[in-house]
Amino acid sequence: MSQTSVASRVASPRRFAALALPALVVLAAEPIYVLVDTAVVGHLGRVPLAAVAVGGTVMTLTAWLGTVVAYGTTGRAARRFGSGDRGAAVAEGVQSSWLAFGVGLLVVVAMQFGGGALAGALAGGGEVGEAAGQWLRVAAFGAPGLLLAAAGNGWMRGVQDTRRPLYFVVGPNLLSAVLCPVLVYPVGMGLIGSAVANVVAQTIGGVLFVGALISERAPLRPNLPVIRQQLVLSRDLLVRGVAFQVSFLSATAVAARFGAAVVGAHQIAVQLWFFAALVLDALAIAAQALVGAALGGGDAAVARALARRVAWLGAVCGTAFGALVAAGAGVVPALFTPDTAVHAQAMVAWPWFVAMLPLAGVVFALDGVLIGAGDIRYLRNLTVAGALGGFLPAIWLAYAFDLGLGGIWAGLMLFVVIRLVGLVLRLRSGAWAVTGAVRDEARTPDAVA
């Protein structure tokens, strides 16, 4: 096959944008709603605000489970779609929805029996712990809808439909943003009104995605072998996610040992880092759908060309974001706090942050390529190796040798570089590009980082 014919079938930047921009809005909808919710509850007083912060932290873990379900579903559905079997792609969505609904019910039951104790432990007991437990027990009823929406996003991205999820997610969130202040204040429900508004939005979102499945006229019976296969993918993505969580929690713990100004500056920089990851993840989602479809259609050459293109797009987007962050160095920290000591410490992290963003753009893009290819085991091993062999030792050495915030962010840079090298080597090897409607691990070399 000629280079010209391959290039003619590779998605254009416009096609990437058509998939990535709606995905970006969907990714941003929940964090923006959380900000609105926090602002509404904040006017009730310090205790309700702290209670939402504690309860919201627990529910964020549920949202993380949803991301795992969505990413695991996208690659599998995209392969089926690329092979020309849309029905099978939708069937993947049916089974992931059963999985999501089952996990959501478990969350509901767990929070009714253990939510109060968990919230109390996180809050250190007292008035805040009690209020957080009450909020959490109500908010947990939204978990089935939240996870059904995640599964729906997964299969619909797989069939390259990112427009309907935009409406299914943004619409309920807008409704909830209006409903929340009404329930909290005029109706007089207070803190619990916030939880009820969450449940309404998440349940409506879940119902809309289930309606989309029904409209496809797909068989809706659970298929246990398929669900087990999806659980294996979810397990690997969960292990990968735990490596991230442990690394960033450790970084915060070390920053706290250097004093309030250091941990405050670290919090500003790391939240901006998470925002950058959110933006760049939209490109990764487009890569998941396009690469999965190419491999499902048996076209490894197009998948490899897509991977190269998305890597360049990631580099361009990361560089553009880095330029914005560099330009805002003297302004952005002041938007978070007037404390000049925190500003000074933020400037210690800033050069590392700016330098990392172009590399991170490539890393996030290639993460999307391998997730779309179903090469999850390799991603898991690479992330764990980067955390255990790079990030965690570096940040604790920063503490041992009193290297301050610069040492912590040097550790994050090492983590990104290790992942970048591993991803580029995997990309060049071609071992990830396994064709077929289903990824056959028997044809794949052992994935070692």
C-alpha cells in the first residue's frame, strides 16, 4: 500500500477536532457543575461547605470508576465499529452498561451502610463528618446514573458519535445547576438539596444513555463472558489509576512537609496540571475512537499513521498550552491567593510545569492510541514502572535532601519522561497494532514496561 493511499484515509485535523471538541465539553461539564454546586453550598456556611468537600471527594472516586468503564468500552466498541459491525459495537455498550449499573448499585448500598463512617473518618468526626455522611448517603443514589452515563459515553465514542453525549451530559448538568440553588434556598432543603440536585442530574443522564441503547434495537440481555472480559480491562485501568493516585497523594504529602507556602503553591500548580490533562484528554478520546476503528477494520498502516498524527497534534496542543502557562506566570498564582510567599514558591514549580506540557501533550495523545488499540496491559505496566521507578523515589528523595518544590516537580518531570520513552518505544515496535474486531492477546507479545 502506498504512502499516498494511507495518508488519504487518515483522519484530518478537522476530523480530530470534530471528535475532540464535543468530548472536551463533556469532560468539562462535571467539574464546572461542581464549582457551581460548591458556590451555592458555600453560602450556607463553613460546615456545609466542608461537608460537600468531604462527600464530593468520595463521589469523585465513583466518577473515576466511570472513566475506567468509559475508556475500557471505547476501544472495544471502536474495533467492532471499524470492522463494519455497528450492532456488535452497540452490544459492547449494552454489556458495559450492565457492568456500570451493577457497580453503581454496589456504591449505593455501600454508602447507606458505610458512608457515615467513611465521611467521619475523612473529616475527623464532629459536625462536618456528620453533615458529610448525610450528604453522601443521598448523593450516592446518583451513582448508577453516573456510571451508566460513563458506559454510554464509552460506546458512543467508539461509534464516533460525540454529539449526542454532549446533549445527554450538558443538559442534565444545566438543569441541576438551576435546581441546586432552588432546592437549597427557597425549598429549604439546605445541604441535602445539593445532593438531591446531583442525583436528579445523574439519573436523567443515565436514562438518556439507556434510551440511546434502546433506540439501537440491540439485545439488552446481560452476557457474562463479555462482562468478564470488560472487567479484565477495567482491572488493568484501575491499577494504572491507583499508581497515579498514590503518586500525586505522595507529592502533596511531601509538599506539606515543606510548609504551608510550598503546599499551597503545589496545589495551584497541580490543579492547573489536572486542567491541562482534562483538555489534552479530549484529543486522546478522539485517538481512542479512530485508532480502534482502524484496527477493527484490519488496517494497521492507517492506525500507525493515526498514531503519528495524533502524537504531533498532542505536541502542538501541549506547546500552545505551555506558552499560555508561561505567559501567565506573573498573573495566575495571584488569582488563587494574595500570599506573596505562595507566589514565590509557585515560581519554583513554574519552569518545570511549562517544560513538561509539550511532552505531556504527546504522552496523553499516545495513551489514547494504546487505549484505543486495547493495549491496556502495557499501559498499566509502564505507568506502574514510572511511578515506582521514577516519581515516588524522586519526590521522597526531594524530602530527604531538602530539595523543596523544585525536587517534587523534577520527580513529576521524570514520571512524564519515563512514560514518553516507553510509549514511543511501543509505538515504534508496532506490537500494539493488533488488527481484528477483537484484540487477540495470543498474537501480542508480553507487555512489559
